[in-house]
Amino acid sequence: MEKEFSRWKKQCLKKLDLSKKGSVDEDISHLVSLINSRERFFTTSSCSGRIILIDRVSGISDIQKQNCHWLFVSHQKCKPDDLISALERSNGDAVFKFEPFVLHVQCRQLDDAQMMHSVAINAGFRNSGLTVGKLGKIMMAVRSTHVLEVPLSHNGKVLVEQEYIHFLTELANQKMEENLRRIQRFYDNLQSALLTQNFPKPQIKDPPISEDLQVSPHDLEAENGQRNNPTLVYQRRRKQGKKTLDNSCYGDSSSSIPELEDCLHLFT
Amino acid sequence: MEKEFSRWKKQCLKKLDLSKKGSVDEDISHLVSLINSRERFFTTSSCSGRIILIDRVSGISDIQKQNCHWLFVSHQKCKPDDLISALERSNGDAVFKFEPFVLHVQCRQLDDAQMMHSVAINAGFRNSGLTVGKLGKIMMAVRSTHVLEVPLSHNGKVLVEQEYIHFLTELANQKMEENLRRIQRFYDNLQSALLTQNFPKPQIKDPPISEDLQVSPHDLEAENGQRNNPTLVYQRRRKQGKKTLDNSCYGDSSSSIPELEDCLHLFT
């Protein structure tokens, strides 16, 4: 298996060399290099994060991705005018999206993936998770819930004012900045984990069952992005107090309503 | 470990019984029951999906979840007027969200989690993934990318027309319907897997490395939701042809541009 892993990695990095020219997003090249410099890991795909505007044929369900085309893509912050002019080219249903950092890392052993997963969660990428394939390939996907998805036109008709596009651009740019901060945190934490531990025990503690049941899974997975302390795991931050609206799902202890801050912070 | 699992499950289900009244969302009670009827699994939290409107204090970064409150929550389809009247109560930055089905399932062994993961991916929940805790607790999280996140007000001032709210409501309701179809697909596939196999080999095939490198991870994880065939795994559907805009990230083979349908369909 170890031999197999080395072979996969070689095969992958060889392929990388062929396609390197401009293909790793600038903002994550240091992170991709760090991971690929370690024998137990290699990256198979990544995107630093992007702001996009896609146009779908009207009347076609959004789950049918055929007949869509891209009006605008940026991996950096963007300007309202770029979006406004791209939106003018819409003749279907245009949707604006902020898509955060995504990274897939193949790991030699489950331990390695657990460590990498822990680092990702602690950096704020709370939708990260492992996949264990049939033949034992272990993949760790870094994912975030830090998104925007905003419909902007219907049948080619723009649905919002230019002022709204300005506001949206500002918001997406703020998300891009926060996304970069998380990437840097991921890089720093990974570097520490790789340097100081050879290899670390996985940091993800098992959930205390009695507490699992107290919150909505949406809140449970909601990102705060402010935490950086790997020793605080499954920290419970419920504040009993004012309840406003019944948003409870199973996993809530009762019909009581957790507010947004009222979360069980997974792995943080 | 097996004994430990049974103890955890008992502890969890006991807790469930205490909080059952209305706490499992109606649309997934059959699924939660099916999972909890099997000795190798139990659910720790779930939400069938919801349409929400939250109000954040203006000027506070969206990553700081303090000082937010809920203006509207529905686990069913909703009406534009419900949202319009809720939005009138905003005095900060209101954000409209569609949040899809989320489920956390604790699994006895890694094999079990792999099977459950495979069923989730095949049902269209492409951001699903495993967590393996320090003490060996294995959790499978069912997650989807099928979201909406739309800012609607700033400093209490509504930024969009009522017509837009009508369009948004329709879109969210369509997403709710598709979400329910996926839940049903998940239920059906899980039932088949549990009935016919005791237990199945995990269906998730390992990725062929040479193909991993061909697409953006965002497209790779994009949901089509149309697939239902567990034998088609990592099916490659690239169509070489018209290229429109450079959205390539590392993982793309070159600077060539995959269109939206031009995806490597993970696990499908």
C-alpha cells in the first residue's frame, strides 16, 4: 500500500509538472507546495476561491448543468463594473456566486488524513471531510460553508439595481479576504503540525453524545472562522437566554431555539 | 469498541426519546427511523432543509455570528408575503438562505461509514464526508452544495424590489422540492443497500489519478443530482469543444476551460 501510494504520488506530480504553467492558483501555491513536499500527502485538485457569474438557460432546472455558460470568473477581488458589464451579456438566468477555497489531498494513511482534517477544521473549513475509497485511497477534502449564491437575472432581464451589485461585490470581496485569512491559517497550522509533531495525534476529539443532541446541524456546522486554538475541541457555547424563533431540527434538545451564536463548535 | 458503540447508541436514543416531541423534522422521520433501526448506525443530528432569513448587526463581519437574530424560518416551502413581512422587521443586514438537508450518522465501523457515504453521494449529496475521531468514533455527515445565500437588506434598508422576493421564493421552493427528491433517493438507496447486502462493499471507487487532474474541484463537487446509478463511479463526462472563459484552477489539465457539464462526476 505504501509503495502504491508513492507510485500514485509520482504519477500525479509528473502530471502536475506538465500542467504547471499558471494552473495552481497563486494564492495557494505555497500551501500546495508544502503539502506536496511531504511524502505522506499530495494534492489532486484545488481552487483558491473565486467569484463567478454563470448564465443558465431559463426554464431549465438549476440541477441540469447543461446549457450554462460563464459570464465572469475571478480568483481575486473584483469591481462592480466588471460584474455589471458581464451581467449585460446574460440572456438566461444569471447567478452570482462566491465559491471559497477547495482542496483535495490524498493521504497515505488514515492517521495522516485525520491530522490534515483537524488542521482544516481548526482553520475554519468546517465542511471538510474524508473519503475512503474501495481500494484504500484516502482523500481529505477541504471545504467551507462561506458562500454566496445570488440570482441576478431571469430570461435575460436583470432583477436588481446597480446599487445592489455594488453591495454584493463589496460582500464577495470581504468573503474573499476572509477566505485568504483562513487559507493562511490553514498553512500556518499545517506547518506547525508537520514541524512539531512527527506525526501528531489527530486533534479531532470524539463528540460527547449528550451534547451532540443540543443543536441544529446547520448551526453546528456554521463557520465562525475566529477560532485558532486546536486544544478547544467541541467547545460548547450555548447561552441559555432569549429565544426568538423556532428553527429547531432534530439534534436540538427540545423545541428551544438556539440563536446563531448558540452553537456547539465542532472541533474548534 | 463494538460494546462502546452500543452504549453510545443507547445513550443517544434514550436522549432522543426524551426530546422526540416534534423534534425530528417530518420529512426525514422515516429516514431517521430506518437508520436508527440498524445496530451499526445511529443519527446524532439532522435537519430536513430550511428557508431562513437572518438579520445581522450592520458593520459586523458575517463571520461573527453574535448579534444575529432570526426573522423567518421554514422547513417547508414558503410564500413571498411571509418573507416580505419578515424582511420589514430587519434593522441590520438581512440575509436570505436556503439550507439543504444535513444529517450526521455515527457508524460502528469504517466499512459502515463508507457504505453510508456512498449512498449519500449517489443520492446527490456531494459534499458528504467522514470524520474519524481520536477515540475511534466514526461520523458520516451528509451535506449538499445545493444552497442559496442572498443579502436582502443593509442597515435595515431593503435592497431589492418585491418582484425579486417573489422570484427568490420560487427558486427556494424549487430547491426545497429537489432537496426532498434527494432525501427520498437517499432513503430508497439506503433501504436497498441494507436489504440486499449484509453489508455491501463500499461503492466509492478510488479516483483514477490521471483523471483527477482534469477539472476544477468546484465543478468536480458540483451537484447534478440526476444520477442514481451506483455502478457509475468517477464517470468522466468531459466534452472537448467550445471553451468560453478561463475558470481553470489547479486540477485542470491546462488552461483549457471545462464548461459546467464538463465534470468528473465523483462517485456517481
